[in-house]
Amino acid sequence: FLVKAITPSVTRRHLSTTAIEQGKKAAAYRAVDEVVHSSLSVVGIGSGSTIRYAVDRIKDRQDLAHVTYIPTSFQSRMLIQDANLKLGNLEQHPAIDVTIDGADEVDSQLNCIKGGGACHLQEKIIASASKRFIIIADDRKKSDTLGVNWTKGVPIEVLPMAFSVIMLHLKTYFPSAAPKLRMATEKAGPVVTDNGNFILDVHFGPISSPSDLENKLIRIPGVIEVGLFCNLTDRAYFGSSDGSIHVAN
Ligand code: 5RP
């Protein structure tokens, strides 16, 4: 009886995870096929779980062996190295042809919330250095308005010595924002980014003007970078579990 009672929900959960992964993979494969050409020389590689599929697709392409790849995080550097791709850095390559990256939520103007993996500082620098910035995501990430689908709040990278002051400012300016210091585990303490900083996750509700909010937040002393990417994305690929893709420009 117990086995019968448990099995259906386990199967459902397994299927839905598989469906999400299929959406990520479909988006990543299509984006690589359409935007990464042999005429390019420098490509930025984002961070997260969706970008793994893009690297998988890239590593099978013999015509891309000459391309240099610029990472956006420690994880991304490992992905590039493990795939035996040519690893580069911004000092050698301050101008990037195209960057592909994931996102936590993308609105109809292609503004994004990023930083679910605490990598948005380097991701935004790489995006700003790129001629084209391409987002890949499963279709759960698509949204009319930021702050609606992604319920974990906007990630803000902050200088560790300033985190409590910034939390106080945020509570004053945005009384319902409930800023939370992102913790690794209770025992391990706060998440420390690749840049040695902390992350605050802050709830603003539906964000009607992401660039106004970004501009306000970045002015708070000690804020290093805000996980709002405004007017940076050139194209987004959203993948569904049936393999269909929605492309938004
Ligand atoms: C990391 C990011 C990621 O790109 C974002 O969280 C999406 O990740 P995933 O592909 O795992 O959904 O911004 O800071």
C-alpha cells in the first residue's frame, strides 16, 4: 500500500524536473546553433544550470575550436576548462563578440532578474563588454513584469562590512522589501560570492520600472551590483518541454 501511495507523486516530480531540463536544453542548443558562428573569436559564457547545455553544444562543434571563451564565474571557468575549450580573460579580450547566459526572470522588454547563483556582478560586466547578449531559459522564466514569477527577490551584491547598513536603508526606502542576507547554511554562514562579497535578496513586488529601481539601488553606498539587467539583452530563447522554442527580440 505504501509503495502504491508514494510512487505517483515521485513519478510526477521526476517528470516535471525532466520537462524543465528539456526546456533548458532546447533553448541552449537553439541559441548556440543560431548565434555562435565560426566567424566569432571571443564568446562569453554565463553561469547557472542552463548554460551547461550551451557548453555541451559548443564543445561538439569542431568549427569553434579557435574561439576563446570568457567565464562569468568560478563555475563557468570550470565548465570551459572541463570542456577543453580555450579559456580567456577580460584583460586580453575586453571586447566580446557574443555572450550567452541564463536568467531567473525575463520581462517582455527582455529586462532580467539575475543572480540566483550569486554571479551577477561578473555576468553584468561581461554582458556590458559584449556586442550581443543572449539569454537562454526554460519557459517558466518568461514574465510580463519582473518580480512576479521569481519569488526569491532581487539579488544585490554588497560589501560585507556594509550589509547591515544597507539592510536598514532598504527597510527605510522600501518598507515591505524584507531584505534577507543569503545564507549558505545556518552553520556555514552567509553565501560569499566569487568576489568576496555578500548577497541580499530583496522583495519589491511587481517591478514596473526596473531601470529606475536599478538606478536607485546602485546609489546606496556599499551596493556593488544589482541583479537587474536592464536594456542589455538582445535576444532571449525560451524552451518548452516539448522542444519548442519561443524567441524574443
Ligand atoms: C547566476 C545567474 C543564472 O544565470 C541564473 O540564476 C539562471 O540560472 P539557471 O540557468 O540555473 O536557472 O544569474 O547568478
